[in-house]
Amino acid sequence: MYKVLITGAGSVMGQSIYKALSQSEWATDIDIYFLNSLQDPAAFRFSSNFHSQTNIIGPLAKEASYISFIDNFVIENKIDIIYPGTQHELFKLSQYRQTRDIVACPLETTVNLTINKYMTAKLLHSSGVPVARTIRIEGGGIDKYPSQYPVVVKPNKSSASRNVHICNSLNELNTVLDLIKHKNVSSAVCQEYLKGEEYTCGIYLDKYSNLETQIILKRELAGDGSSLSGTTVKSREISNYLTKVIASFTAEKAFDYGHINVQLRCTDDGPKLFEINGRLSSTETIKATFGFNSVEAYFYNIVLHKEYDKFNPNLNASFIRYYDEIYF
């Protein structure tokens, strides 16, 4: 049996990873371990079609004992692959990947670069890839004021659309900058507000074949930054743009293989990225259902040590996300 660990399994991303993996033909050959820091997370109530399921309570990623706990657990239980289920754990586990290359995430370099919105924009811009104009804010002080409005102000390192402000004027921007100073936010960015239809895109670069595969979802966004509904589409313009994004990272040796999630808008000037995540996303179940199972691809690359050739994204397939509860 193969041993699989999902950390933060009760999170939205963790649940999506679990559901995508359960669609794999290998599911019945997997002993699944759900790791959480809460005593009774949603993950502990899942019923699965895996060979066996074990629930574990462990330390938070910010605790000093986190990596030693993970390493001891991996050794004692002979874990074959780890899927990080939260962004907090992603930082630590991308570092751990240097010790044991069994973590389903890109390089630590990739993670650190993609989590830093200013550095991402700087890299892509220097590579000739169009992105939302991005200005750095440090301690509430802005490098320079934008010449056009509206603009979007958000933390330089964040996820799930937390603390995002849309400013329609210089006065509104100054109000937000004062708020940043008051809250002692160390670093933020001021981005051009992109007008146009929004897309979330999954890209997987295979470890063995070096083949790049994509899925493009035109989506409607929920207030928490997640995809509320969407449809798979085919777009040569977006596809070529995504290839340039990946090429920018590989040229800097900042990406070797695995999954990256890109969020962009198709403006009058063409596609422009405003967010990129060096990790799996909360849409993994949706993508797997539509023929793009990047969770299973990691399993093939890391556990089976072989290329993944089962990507076959459906076109014009749609989804609507809804939320459910567990009662007991």
C-alpha cells in the first residue's frame, strides 16, 4: 500500500486535494493520513474510498516542533508523498522538500517568489510578460503614486483576497495607506485594477517528460477569493501567455516541476496576470472532474516515479460551487 499524508486536510484546499486524489485509479491502493491542528476538523468526518484512513493531530506550522514532527511521522509511517493543505504549511514543507523530495509542491524558491506579489510582478515584467502594474508599499510609504485609478491595494504576502482595498482616487488611496501605517503592515502592493473577464488557470509541468499541460477556467469570483462558478474554455492567446509565464520562472531556475495556479484577466491589451500561486488550489476537485487531475499527476511523479500522461481537459464543462455541513 502507498502511504499518503495530507496536511491541513480540513481546509478548503486540503478537502479539494483529498477529493481529487479519491478520483484516482490508485485510491484503493492508498492508506491516507489526515493531519490537522484542531481536535475535530471536518477532515476527520470524511468517508473515503481509500484503503484505510487515519486521523492525526499535530502542531501548527508556525510552531518550532512542526518539521521535526513531520519528519518523525514520515519515517515511522513510511510516507510516500505529502500534500500541503494550507499556505502556512507550504512555506515549511517546501523547505522540507530539500530534505526529502516527497512533497507535492514546487521548489522553495518558487513558493517564496510566487507568494511575494511585488517580486513576481518584477520578474515577469523583466521577462517581457505583461502583468498588472505593481508599486511597492513599505510601512505605509508608497514608492510612487499611480497615475491612473482605480487601483487595488493588498498585502504583499497573502491569500484568499484578505485585506484587499479598491481605491478610486488619490484620497481613497491615502486613507488606505494611513490604515496600513496604523496596522503596522510591513509590506503591501498597489496594483493596476485590471478590467476584463477573469480566469483561473492550472499549469502542470511534468517531472519526467517536461511536458506542460494547462486548464483554463473562466470564472465568477466569490468574496473570499475562491471560484464561485466557472466554465472550461480554450484560448490560444491565454495558453501562449501561460507558457511565457512558466518560461520566465524556469529561465531563472525558479521552477522545476509541479503545479502552479495563475489568475488573470483578459484586458483590451491581452491577458494580464494579477495573482500567481506556487501550489495546488481549492479548485483541484473541479479540475480533476474535468480531466485535469494535478493531484494525481504529483502521485505519478513522486510515488510511481513516472510521467503523467492522463491529462485530458474537457471543454465547455461548467461548475457551481456550494457549501455543505457535517452533522453529528
